[in-house]
Amino acid sequence: MSSNFSYEEAVKKLNLLQSNKSTIEQIRRDIKLGQKCTNLEDMERYLSRTGISMSMLDQLSVIHVAGTKGKGSTSAMCESVLRQHGYRTGFYSSPHLVAVRERIRLGGRVIAKEGFARHFHEVYDRLHASQSYEGDMPKYFAFLTVLAYNVFLKEKVDVAIVEVGIGGVVDYTNVLRRVPVVGITALGLDHTSILGGTIQEIAAAKAGVMKPGCEAYTVPQPSDAEAVLRATAQSLQCPLTVVPEYKAYTFQNGLKLQLPVDVEAYRTNASLAIQLAHAWMRKNKSGYDCEKTNGTGEIKETEDSTIVTRLPNETIRGLSGCKWPGRYQIVETDFSTFYLDGAHTGESMEICANWFQNNSRYHKRSLIFSATGDRDAEVLLKPLVYLEFSTVYFVIPKAIKELTQKNDNYSIMEHRDLIARCHKNADTWHRLQNIYRGCNVMVFECVMDALSHIKTTGTKNSVLITGSLHLVGAALSIIDPNLSKD
């Protein structure tokens, strides 16, 4: 059996597991019925069936990152910094953009097809052989989490940076009992049908990743949210530190730091990533410290926390060299310039709109938009109506019309429901865009159709693609196909 076929078979088997959409809907039903969520108990059982006991999992050193906005970029920068300091890193994130194996990275590289297939089949076969009844298998995200923990332990990484899926307290990744360092990014209202409709409920869910004895770091939060985080930290006797503003950092040896994206939210995420990486190195004992770096005094001790403000060259190189596709990404083609950002909350969309406004290259502008899950499209579209697009495309977030179970982004969601949502979003746009009536609105069944229409106009566009990381991934698979290659 060829390695490619083995990988395709792995993806096919993975996609036969229940979709995330169905899993989320089941969680909502359980909440309405007042039923106890058994995610963490289920994860312990799944891991045990693959040969990993909880005591074995305790040996995996993890930086756990929760939050509403910026989890991915924060985690990516943290991983890049640690790798520049010489550590062998693992990285688990979601969702993927093009290929499912993007979710698991070793040493900063997407796990190769051969490696993914080898680990996948070993884990899948053990779980399948140990079923108590037909269908006793973890669902899509739970399976990938079991797989990631297996990979990181078997590949003997020094540290794994793990991004939470949804929420925190009952997220499948939170099966971890011992976590030395925890990060919580900016909080906002998202997945409210699962996590709650107030910022305090959201904060309580995210704070669930804190563990006794960990060091917790967060960015400036709304006062109500911060109060919840601090109460949780105090109950667990773990210090919680709000990271400094980005302008507070200084650099050694005159090496200038140039972040890949000049956006305030990204700078805030960079500050959190710095503190997470350096906190782990301090707790790891063998990491970077004053003595090791000729006593430059970059570490500050406060009453209840330790922060870094003077950055060594390794940290600067890790931040400046970090690449995180699909977030404030610009791709040039021969017919248009594409601006891609997976913004999917009202706050992140406002940042995205400002970024596009400041960087848009051509006078003619187009928007390709899709929203997934339970997100309110009106909240996402409001910041965009002022950008004077000539054409707006509402699309199903897939690259081409025909998808099979061998595709990484295969979805069992009904086509009819997806296209109906596109038309509903178009109606919302018409209602919102009274201030600018010259906009042409179109609905297409896939991203390829929208791109083909843009190409036939014969005029170079500045094209903003946003609203969903699934949409961004589908677009990148067409305009930047090298993303999914080894």
C-alpha cells in the first residue's frame, strides 16, 4: 500500500466519524436537557484504549491556550519562540485550512502524510478493536485530540502547545491534569449556545483550563471577565498575570523586531506568546534565564508573578519569523490581490475591516464572505458595509462543488441548508448597505465560482475573504495550493 493511499484512507476513515457540526448540536441538546457533559471522562477512556494512561499523559509538558480571539496566532508565535530557543515542539490547533494534518505540527512543520497515516492507523485500529459496542468511537475533534497526544508522546517532544477547541472547562483537550503554563487570549461572545450568553459565563468556561500550580497569563480583558479569571485563579492558587503592552519590551544587542502583521491585536497576542514561552522555560529549569544569558536582567519579579520585558535574540527571531496562514494574510496573483483573515466575531471583524482599509491596494474592491456555526452574520457584516465593495459574493465555504469522503474538508452538512444561509446573508447585506447602494451581490455554491467571476471582470481587485477559517482555507487551496504540500 502506497503512503499516499494510506493517507487518503486515513482521511476517509476520519471523515466517517461524526462531523463537528453534529457533535456541537448534540452538546446543545444535552445542555438544554440538563445532562452532564462527559467529554473528559470519554477522553480518558479513549486514551486508555490507545495505551496511554493518565499518568503517562501527565508526562507531556503542555502550554494550554484558551480564549475567543487570537488563540491560533498566540500559540503559533509561542511555538516559534520555543523552537528558536532549541526545543523540540509539538503544536495542536484547529481548524485546519487545507489539509487536516495541519492541525498537528512537529518542530514547526505540518506532520508529513506518511507520519500522519502511520500514527492515525495505529490509533484508529486500537480504538476500533476495543469498542464496547458498534460505533463506540470518538468523534472527529475528540479523535484528532487523542491522535495529537499520542503523536506528541511517541515523538518525545519537549513541549506541546495545545490550542483549545471550544470553551475550555469541558473541551476535549482539557483532559490534561497537569499543565505548567496556561494562556487566555482576548474574550468575547462566541459559541454562546454552548458557553453562555454573558462575558462572565464565557470567562468561566475559558478559565477551566487553569490547573493547581500552573502559571496563568492573559491579555487585558473586560473588567467582568477579568474578575472571573482572577477568582478562578485564586481558588486554584495559581498566579494570574496580565501581560504588559507590547511597547514595554526592549531588545538585546540592537536586533529590531518586525512582527509579520502590524495590527494592535496581533501585538497583544505577541506579548502573551512571549510570556507563555518564557514562563515555560523558567518552569522547565533548563530554559533561558539570566545566568545563561550573561546576566542581562530581562526577568522581572513582582509580588505574585514573573514577567519578561527584555527580549533575547532567539525570542525576536521566533516572533518575526512566525508564519500563521489565514490570519491577516496577503496573497498576490496575476489578476487580483487577496486579503485573507478568518475573523468570525464582531470584534475581530472590526479589526479585519480596518486592516483591509489600510492595506487595500486597488480602488476596485470585492468581498467573499461566509459564516459558519451559530454565528450571527449581521454582527460580522456590519463592520464591512462601509468599505464600498463593488461586488459581494456569498458562498458555501468549500473550494469546489464536488467533495467526497477523501477530501480533508469533507462535510456532511446539507447543501440545501448551506445555500439557504448564503441567500439569508445576502438579504442581511442588502438591509445593512443602505449607505452605499452601488454594490452588486451574488451567491455561489463554492469559492471557485466566485474567483472565476472575479477573474472574468478583467480588472484587478482588492479581494477580502473573511467570516470563517473554513472559507479562508477553501480559498487558499485554490490561490496558494502549496500550503497543503510537504
